[in-house]
Amino acid sequence: MTDDLAAKLNVEVPHSARVWNYWLGGKDNFAVDRAVGDQVKAVFPEIVDAARQTRAFLGRAVTFLAADQGIRQFLDVGTGLPTADNTHEVAQRVAPDARIVYVDNDPLVLSHARALLTSTAEGVTTYIDKDLKDAKAVIEEARRTLDFTQPIALMMLGVMGHVESSDEVRAIVRGLVAELPSGSFLTMSDGTATSERVIESHRQYNESGAVPYHLRSVADFTSFFDGLELVEPGVVPIPEWRPAAGTTIVVDGYAGVARKP
């Protein structure tokens, strides 16, 4: 860890990316993150399944986009800490020439990105330090790597819960999608307020000092795809989006993939 990174990190306050990393079984977390992670698990043990199912959804969605839809460009906003089967790894496994741009503004995430988000020789993997709320800046920087005359897959997994207002989320999503060419795709997943235990677990999490995560109603989450053509099976619980055979896990979170006409 560089001195510059260490100066920016606050290891006394839990951080969502590090807590998520802990639930996924990673090692990039601190005691304060594990304490909050355990507190949430005590109320809502299924949070570990939710984290893992979100990661599995990423793999299925990127494979669908690259293999079935021929997408060769991915804009992954709110990357989080790299783990196994990141967007670029899944995409470049299908298409070695795929180009991936990761977006985040957390110093720890960016530090890991520098070390771990490498590329195939044929493709490109890069990252940009921008706030997802500044769509203009995100798109401007992404244009350095991506060709905005060709379809792009916009990935926003588990990130928009950090924006309190659903109206603001809709504005952010629309601002980013508006810059994408026809034939592009929006892929989203987020936690939903679909059980009392998940609501209580997030109430406790939000009181921990971490950046709050706001659960949505399913109707609110679905509205983020307005104006786009949903891919079958539509907006569904995360494990039910084109599941692997035999998947029966239930989680409080929804996902969808939609095409821009």
C-alpha cells in the first residue's frame, strides 16, 4: 500500500466495497468491515448468498452479452473490489478483443484495479477515477477507450443503492444511457426491500457509519429500465435471471438486462 493510498483510507469506518469483499470470502477488508459484515449476517444470513448470486449474475449477463449479442465493449460503473471472474475476465474469455472500462472513485478500489484489472493482448482493460453521478465526466473519459458509434454494455451492479433518491437514480441512468448508441445494453442489479429481515439488516448497516445503502421497491428498480427493451426473463430475482440448472436460492435483490432501441 502506497503512502498516498494509506493517507486516503479510513480503516476506522466500514466501507461497502470491503464489507462486500468480506461476504464474498475475500481478504481485502479490515476488522471494522468484518464486524459490520457479521452484524448484518446475524440479522440476515442470506446476505452472503445475495453477494455471491450477484457475482454469478454478472458472469451470466456478461457471457450472454458477449457470446449471444456480440457485445465487445463494456462500461462497468461502480466496480467494487476485484475478485474472481470480473467483467473483463468473463468478456475476454468469450472475446479476447473485448474492451472494458471500469469506473470507481474509491482509492482502495483504484489501487487494486491498477494491480489486478489486466487485459488480454488483443483487448483493453482500463479504469477511470470518476463519480457515477457525473455522467458527463464518465462518458468523456470512457470515450478515450470505447467507440461510442458501436454498442456498449453499461454494467451497474449493486451500486445505485448508494444513491438515496430513486428520482436521482433514474436521472443518472438516463444520463448515461442517453450517450450510448442504439443496440447497447443496460445491466443492473440491486438489493430490494422484499423482506422484513433484509430491511432491518440494512437499517443496522446504515447506522454503522458506512456510506448508506438504500433498498428499493421492485417497482422502483424496474422503472430504471423505462424506455428500454427488457431481455427475457425481464426484471426478476437475481438468481432467476437465466439461472444455471438446479438453482433454487432466493435472495432479496432483483436484476435485469435491457437493450437500447
